[in-house]
Amino acid sequence: MSLILGIDTGGTHTDAVAFDPAADRVVAWHKTPTTHSDLTVGIAAAIDGLSGIAHSQISLVSLSTTLATNAAIEGLGGRVCALLIGYDQAMLRRYGLLHRIHAAALEFIHGRHDVFGEERAPLDEDALRRAVDRQRDRVDAFALSSYLSVRNPEHEVRAAEIVAERTDRPVVTGGSVGRSLDSVRRATTAVLNARLIPHVERLLTAVDRSVAERGITAPISIVRGDGALMPLAQARARPVETLLSGPAASAVGAQRLTGCDAALVVDMGGTTTDVAMLRDGRSKISDQGAAISDWRTAVRAADVRSFGVGGDSRILADPLDLSVGPQRVEPLSAAAAADPSVADALARIDNDQVTHRLVPVWEFLIVSGSAESAVHSAAERDVCSALREGPLDITSLATRVGLADARLLNLRSLIARGIVRRIGLTPTDILHARGEFLGFDADAAVRACRVAARESRVNLDTFLARTHELTIRQLGEGVLRRAVAEFDSRAAEADDRLGRFVVDRSLSRNHRQDPLDIRLEVTDPIVALGAPAEAWIPKVARRLHAECQVPELAAVASAVGAATSQAIERIDFLLRPLYARSGITGYVVHGPTERRRFASIAAARSYIQQAGPNLARARARAAGVRRPQIIHSEHSWDAPSEDPVELGHLMETRFTYTGIGRPDGESCSPL
């Protein structure tokens, strides 16, 4: 019996399933905590937990993950310098676009191509060298983007060579991670890709090691954000393509587990909740590119709304505010169950009525792995040293490093780089304190909630009710905004007072109050996935007056989706005529890797019709598909003629060639 091993590594849990493609069923599954200090431990435990499975039976390993998505939402990652070739700095500043690129440093380099791919200004190589020399000791990576590289990549290719000559820092080009004409999205995508390289590399290395140590020789693929599989070598170079990998796999798993061809798939994990839409049995794909938090990318991905509310979302409370997410923390109930010192410290904080209006005194910090080689300052070294023997509550940590007030602790960089992690109050703790879920230390959860309630100047029951209600409303609002996006994407992001009133009233228990009955109804069924889903999503569905399904394997749906996904390699060519006063003077073809000119349209089409299937087939084979199916489509845009008798004028024709198939055991390799 040949089996596919599906693995899903999320912010909280790592899941594994063994899928039998011949019988079309899951024959074993296991769920275990994600071990952030060493991902190998959690992955190995998930694989080893598959009872009755011989490692020799595994013919393919297929991985999905939310780590890239979580890192983008939580603002994690290194410092990146964006080298922008041919961009108009004044225009970007005028329209407020500079901040959307999210780079630690911006360098503008002279050089330009036009929309036909003709060079209008040469690349200023000397200016580029000076920019790299200025930034190479200040940043962790470089992102290169030429304004119209999708029409001609020459400047990006040459610039990447120059950067590589002057620094050993990673360099990412915009054309390698996005084909959108939107130059800001391409630059943003390159920056995010550079930030994600170390985060995703940790995961890929851990999977490689865990599989090899068990004698599994099967090829390894990872689910892209559009739900298709790609080889690990591609993921190492382009980790940004794993954005929304987990939600895309969940949508595939939801369809497989429920048979629903039309539904809203709500996957609630530890860090995020992801809402995807199934249509005709497949997740809808975004035409614009993946949008995660403040990141607007050019990555082809499932049209998913991801927001920072999950079972492990950080809850903050004070007399003026109460918030859930978007940062992830380890639940106090789980930490106390694993380490009695956390439970003891919480009891002391509760009994002594420790308080601080501006600092969450119920939170703890813990160091992840070996931190000495990664710290940047003496203050960071002091913090890591203080935490070496185990977790400390935030006020004790401040005292240990010699600070008079916990507000003086500067932990942002340590947390962003994953060196230090927070332990805090979460929706999981709220469920423990309310008696709705008892998987960890419920007493610790109650104590933490009592401390937070004291800071909020309310009693425990009121605090629990408010936090529970806020979590349900934020989840419901996320589902509603995804549904609204089907009609108007701008309205889905809007936050005007009327819209806020309508959403809040609709999601409240009392949606009817004379003279209004405000009830927004989701007409598609909701499929609830993820470990916390059964505790929260049915309540949300009732507020939205929607049918809710929680499939039997809801907790491991992403791993099921990973095991049942296919490799899909899409190649696009754009053919455009070159017009002059005398008429058409030739044709230009913009391909994935080059731009070519032809004297006739017949020659241009002949080139595309030969190169397109060959490239799609080669890329599908590189993804491990021995005999891919090749699908071809083309669409032309004609400008109408002023003379109604004449035919329209061809403006462009877009050719798409897609290679599809399931990796079948041959080794995957990059092109």
C-alpha cells in the first residue's frame, strides 16, 4: 500500500495524516504541539504518532504551514533594504505608498524600461554599488525591484549580480516572486520574501531532517498559497509563495471531508483565523494577490481573509480597553500545566494583588533555544541570561535585570526575531476559566483572568463574559468581511460609523431593538476547521444565522488538504503588437524569463505554442509529476475600430499553459 504523508505545521499544533490515494481515505492521524524552539521535535512526534504506518509505505511527503502567514501578521522578520530601480520617489511619497513596502531602508537607483520592455535609461551601476555598501552591514537581506521588470528583467538580473558581488546577504528580485504590473506590490513581495527566508528555512530544514531520520526517502512538496504543491527547493528560494499555504490546504481538506462545493471555510488556528470561499469545489483565487495584514503582495494565492484572532491570541486588558490579538502567545493554562513554576508565580501574583495599569502583570517571558549568538546588545544579553533557568513574569524579569519599572523592558526586537516568547492570557484560557474546555491547568487560567479583571476594574464573571463576547464578535466580523468582499472589496475593508453600527448590532445577541431589526445572514454553509473551531465557530455561525458543519477530522483538515493537493504549474505569455504611424511594425512576446521580438504574428504565436507547453511540462515534472496534463487557454483584447465595418485592433493576447498532476514519487528538482 502506497501512502501520502500530509503534515501541517501551524503556530500552535503540528498535525500528520497518512492518506491512502487508492482507497481515497485517511488511514491514520496524529496531532501534537508545535515546538517553536526546535520544530524538528514537533514534526517528529507527529510522524511517530501515526500508528500502524510503516515508513517504507510513504511515497510522497506533502507539507502545509501557517508560519509565513503568522510571521507577516505578527510583524516578524529581519531587516531588509529595498533597492528600487526606476521608481519615482516623489510620486510614491505623494500618494503615501512608501510605507506599504515595509522595508527597513529604501534606496532609489536610476534606470528604466518602458511598458514595451525597451530601455529608456541605463542602470546606474555605480549608484547601486554605493547603496549596497551603505546598507550591507545594517540589514539582513536585500530586495530588488525594477519598475517594469515584468516587461524586461535585464536591470534586475544585472543588479542582482552586482549585489551578490559586494555582499553575502540574501538578495531577492521582484520578478522572481511576482508578475504583477503593480510595481509597489512587486517590491513589497520581494521585501516580504527576504524577511521570510530564515523563518521558512527553519521549517523546511526540520521537515527534511525529521523525514530523513526515519528512513523516509519520498520526495517532499509544500502547498503554495494557491493550493498547489511545489518542491522544497522552490520554497527555499521563494518562501513568500507559502503565504496562505495553511488556509489553501484547509480549503482542499474541507471539500474532501464534507463534499461541499460551495461554502465559507473558517479555519481557526492558534494565531489566526482564515476564511476562504469554496466555489465549484475549489478555493477562489485572488486576482490581486495575497493580502495579509498590512502586506499587499503580488503572490497568486487563495482569496482568503486572514486576521489575528485564534485560540492563542494575546488578550490585553486595562480600565479603558480590552483587545484580542493579533499577536500570538503561549496560553497560561498550557504553560502552567507544563511548568509548575508558572502556576506558582501566578498564585503569588493573584494573592499579592500585584498590579500595574500599563503592563500586563499576568504575562511571562521565556527564552527560545540558544540565544547568545543572536543577541545584539548588552541589554538583550541580560534578558536572555535572566530567562535561561526558566520563564519569569514580566515584573520579576524587570527586577532581575535591574530595571525599576517593567515598562523599561525593550523586548520588541527579541520577540520579533523569535529569541524570546510571551506566555499570556488567551481565548483558550477564557474557555478553561468558563469550564468549557479543560485540557490544561484551569486553576491557572482562573487566576490569570482574575488578575486581568482586577486591572480592568471589573469582577471575574464580567471580565470572562466581555472577553468571550469580544472574541465571538471579532470572529464573526472577519467572516462577514470576507463575504462582503465578494461584492465590494473596499467596503469589506471600510470602517465607517454606519457600517460599524450595523455589524456590531447584527452580531450581538439582541439584533432586534425597535425601530430596527438588523440581521446579516450568511447564506453559504460554514465549514469549521482547526483545533479551537468546535468551541467557537458554531457560536459565530448562530450569530450569522448560517448552517455550520464541523467534519470529523476538522482538527487536521489542513494536513488532509496537503495530502490530497496536486502540483499545478502555470505559465503565462503576453503577445503585443508594436504600433507606429505606418501601422504594426512587429510583435513582442513577454515570457516568464525573457522578452522576444518577431516580425510576424504567426512567428510569435508559433514560438509561444512551442515554448508554453514545454515550459509548463518541464516545471510540472520538476515538481515531481511524471506525466502532467497540459491545459491551454488564451484571451485576446481588441480595441474597437472607428469604422463599424472593420474588425477591431488587437491590443494583446494572453496565453496560459498549466501543467497539472499529483507528484508520483520521482525526485523533485528545481529548474
